[in-house]
Amino acid sequence: MPEAMNAHLTASFFDSTKCFIGGRWVAPASGDYLDIENPSDGTVIGKIPRGGKADIDAAVAAAEAALKGEWGKMTAADRGRVLSRIGRLVLERADELARLEALDVGKPLKQAKADAIALARYMEFYGGAADKLMGQTIPFLDGYTVYTLREPHGVTGHIIPWNYPMQILGRSVGAALTMGNAAVLKPAEEACLTAIAFARIAEEAGLPAGALNVVPGLGEEAGAALTSHPGIHHISFTGSVPVGQIIQRAAAQNIVPVTLELGGKSPQLVFADADLDRALPFLVNAGIQNAGQTCSASSRILVHRSIHDELLGRMAARYGALTVGPAIADRDVGPLVSARQREIVEGFLGHVGTAEIAARGKVDADAPDGGHYLAPALIAKVTADHKLAQDEIFGPVQVVIPFDDDAEAVAIANGTEFGLVAGVWTADGGRQMRLAKAIRSGQVFINNYGAAGGVELPFGGTGKSGFGREKGMEALYGFSTLKTVAAWHG
Ligand code: ADP
């Protein structure tokens, strides 16, 4: 009986066995459930609904009804107030949400807490932005007044992954609700707890029924039903390239705009004049944060040959000191999310070939046997075309590649099929500006990497990293459509 199994989860403030549809907590139509695995020890800690087509149909109908009802009639200022209230409640529950995320996906507690705070920030940021996106008046022919209206798409579908469940929910659902869309969210099957908890918080904050609907379930079932649903007017997807391709095809059938945030092979370029003391923690953290299961992980370190050996030695020393253990123990690195994910990463490490493992972190001796632990690996003597330097690994693995001059550094940086994020470490202002332009990437960071997540900063890719921008004010354009009104009055 799912409720009993979930006793320690429901003891908090929500029931993980229910879908949230039209403001009601309902069992999945199929009556089927999926196990929640704790990646830190491999135990089953509860169940989530195995939602399917019938639940998605009900959620889309509820979203349509919300647009015609209280939610659709709300002023932008009132939408902003609700989002801000959600943000406050998320902050109050940040510790509880972090604990849930740690249990559910193996994320070390401090990193999970940072995600909960980022979720609150998205609600605050978008809550404050709800009444600030304005149209234009356009000078036109004599006798006309022309202006533009920013309007919601309607029902938005959100498919999110398991690596940053709270942050990706926040940026995608937050921007969609701000613009007055009604959202249907299908969280990843490995990571539904905080999405369901978020729906409960949104309900408590007074979000009108149907504005947000959450249907947990499998990608090929609930996910496919959502992306191919004719009642969906916009799809936002973050995940792998192959699933992004499936989703773009599904969207093509209904001619629906999509935002795709896919993988990356993001480089950091380190020049001889870089401040290495400042750079080092960024260089390593960007590879091992969330066990490397990060779209914007920096998995390639490109370094000027004159400082290659020094940098490699200093990075290797940091790797040697990295600890890996259960999420609750809050080590530098937690387990990978699943046995399958660990197998994939180990498979990549089987391709080291002529390259060399320069250093590895250490898994706690008493880490539970059933956990999906993998010691982070720093790889040297890698050529730019090596499989480990080209493919997204999605694990705690970084490669170090030397370059001789700026042109070669840019060519290597741009030499993958991805283009999500890049970092440039140099004291030379001219080089900073030249490289920021020359690197093909959705974001470029100069003498930092990631800017602590920056909810204000537009984010998205080029090439196989996807298209469309989430985060910041820019996302609000993607989650709305523009109407031009031309009035002739003589
Ligand atoms: P990963 O490989 O990292 O698990 P995926 O791209 O497979 O990432 O999954 C990201 C999200 O896409 C998850 O919510 C998953 O359920 C969903 N998904 C997977 N397959 C499909 C599909 N065929 N249609 C719609 N959504 C899907």
C-alpha cells in the first residue's frame, strides 16, 4: 500500500503517491506506482504515481479550464504576488526540500540546499517580473495606432530531468506562470519528490487550481503523452540529446514551439597569465559538482602548454583530496543517480586508452554497498578528438588538454558538437573580449565559471546543446507570444 510505504515522506507535508491535477490530489488512473530508490544505499524509500495518457489528458483539461477561470483572469500583479508567496514558503522549507532531494537523487545536502534556495529565488525573481514585461507602440501610417501585446502561449508542457530538479522546475515553471500560462509538469521518474512537494507549496500559497499540474511517470508514457498532446501550446525540455530529438519531432506534429536545453562539453580555457589560485576551485568544482551530472559541467580544461604541468599537478592534488559518500554525509561528491548512470560513466572510463588517469578522488570506506559511488577521475594526455574529450559523460570526469596559442584554444573550445557554457581565465582584457566573441556558446564566463547559478542570467545552448533561452528576463519572451494590434481610426 503506497501510503504506508511512504509514511516517512508523507509525515512531512505532502503525499508523494498522488498526481496534482486541477487543484486535486489524485491517484494515477492506472493504479500503478514506481519505486523511489535512494541512490546512496540502493534502498526503496517510497512510491510515486506511474502517470500515463489518461492523467495527462486530465491535466491538460485542467490547465485549459484554469486559463478560462480564476487563473486566466488574474492580473499580472496578482500572479506576481502568488509567485512571491511560493518563494517565501520554499525558503521556509528549504531544509526539508534539501533533505528530500538528497534522499531522492543522492545530492549532497549543501548542494541540495543551494538548489532549494535557487528555486525560491526563481519564484522571487519571476514574481517581481510578472508586471514588468511591456509591449511597444509602433510609429506607423497616418490614421493608425499600432501596439503590441505580450500574451501567454496557453498550456505549457514541462519535461524536466533528475539532475537539478528544483532549479530546472523553478526556471521553467516560474517563467511560464509569470506570463500567465497554465503548466503541466512531468518530472523525471528518478526525481519526483521535490516537484510534488513544490505543488503542495504552490497550493498552500494560493495558486489557483489548474495553473500548475504535476503528473509523475515514465518518459515514454506520461512524457510522450504530454509532448504529443494536441492541447499543448509550448514545450520546454531539459535532458539528453536523443530525447530532445524525439520531443522536437513530437512538437513538429502539432507545430508547437519548443525550448530544448540539452547536453554540453563545456570548456574552461586557462591562459599563462591566469590567477591560478582563484581559478583552481572553479576548475575542479565545475567538473565534480553534483557528481558531474550537470548540463553545464565543465568537462574539458584547456590549458596553455607553458603552465600545463603546474596546473595538472595542482588539479591532481585537489582530486586526490576529494571525498565521495552518502548524500546525507555531505561529502564533496555523492553517488551517481542510478546504477545505470554509473555503468555509463564506467563505460567511458574504459576508453581511456593512450590517455592517462592523473588522479582520482576517494569513496568513503564505509559508504553503503548498494550506493552508486564512483571516484572522480582527472584525465591527462588527452587529444581534442578523443572520445572522452568529445562525448558528454555526465559523471565526475574531467580531461585536461594543452594548447599553444589563442587560435588553437578557440578551435579546441569550438571543436565539439555542443555549445552551452565556457570559461576564460586570463588577465588580458583584450583577450577576454576577443574570446568571449569567438567562442560558440550560450554563456561565457570570464575569470569565474557559472556565476553561482545566476537566476538572472539567460541560459541555453547552440548546436546540439539546444536552443531557446531560459532564466533571466529573456525567458519571459520565450514563454509568451507577441500580438500586433493595428487600429485605423482615421
Ligand atoms: P537522462 O538520460 O539524463 O535520464 P532523459 O533525456 O532521458 O535524460 O530524460 C529527461 C526527461 O525526459 C525525463 O523527465 C524523462 O522522463 C523524459 N523523457 C524520456 N523519454 C521521453 C519521451 N520519449 N518523451 C517525453 N519525455 C521523455
